[in-house]
Amino acid sequence: MSRSSRPVVLALGSNLGDRLAMLQGAVHALGAVVDVVAVSPVFETDPVGGPEQDDFLNAVVLVDSTQSPHELLDLAHRVEDLHGRVRTQRWGPRTLDVDLIAVGEEQIDEPDLVIPHPRAAERAFVLVPWSAVDPEAALPGTGRVVDLLSRVDASGVRPRPDLVLRLGVGEVS
């Protein structure tokens, strides 16, 4: 039985190295495996939680995929690894973070995967770029992204119109 394609939302973040190159590399690597439909504008954001660290660049990528949520999570981890992601400290600095935010209307609560992402509704660095690329978006089981955004402090999220991510294809092993 084949699965039908459904919309997937991935959030990208980087605050180590060439941050824009890390985000662009993620877009290309994802495009080698899934159909990247749209990429949000880039935003510079204050770090949230964790230790003191440099500001992030963040964006949201919209894709269509037939892959299962677990396959998509594995893809996200492979793309992070491809860009030198090392997990030493929770919410610490990172070359690349690829978070699986939503997979169609699916709701999953398993030890290794929670969909939609359990903190997406609270994170302006996810909601701002997501609403910019898809103003009609909704977080499954939670509500419209623009409504969620009205409930969070977005003062630490700043547009970077000088930075642009391009759609394209790369490789992921």
C-alpha cells in the first residue's frame, strides 16, 4: 500500500559557523530526498533557553512527502549530521537544527517522536517564519499559526531581508 503525499513543516536553525550556508545546505539536502515546496524568509533570533550563546538564523521549509514521520525524523537527523551537528548540550549552540514540526494532520505521541512538535506553539522562531511562508497554516490539534503567534513574544525575532534561501537540490547520505 503506497502512502499519499502530504504537507510537512520543518524548522531550520543555526548559530555556529556560516549560519546562512548551513540553512542553505539543509534546503538543498532536503530537496534531494523530498519535494521542497517553499522556504520562508530568514529571521535572526535571540536564543531561547539553554546556555548563553550567539543569535540564530531561522527559517521554515514546507515540503510534500510520502515518507512516514519516523522516516522524516531520520532524514532531519541525517541532514543535521551532514552539517556537523554535535549533540553535547540540550538547547546549546549548533551548526544546524532541523526540527520536524508537522506532518499533515498526523498526531503522534511516542517516546522517540511527538508530532506536532510539542513546543512549536510556544516558539516565535518557528511561528514567525511559518506564518510568513504560509499565512493560512494551522498547527494540527492546536490552531492557526497566526493566532498562536499572537500569544507569544516575538520581539526576539528579526527579519533579515538581506539573506535569502534558494530552492534547490543537493545530496544527503
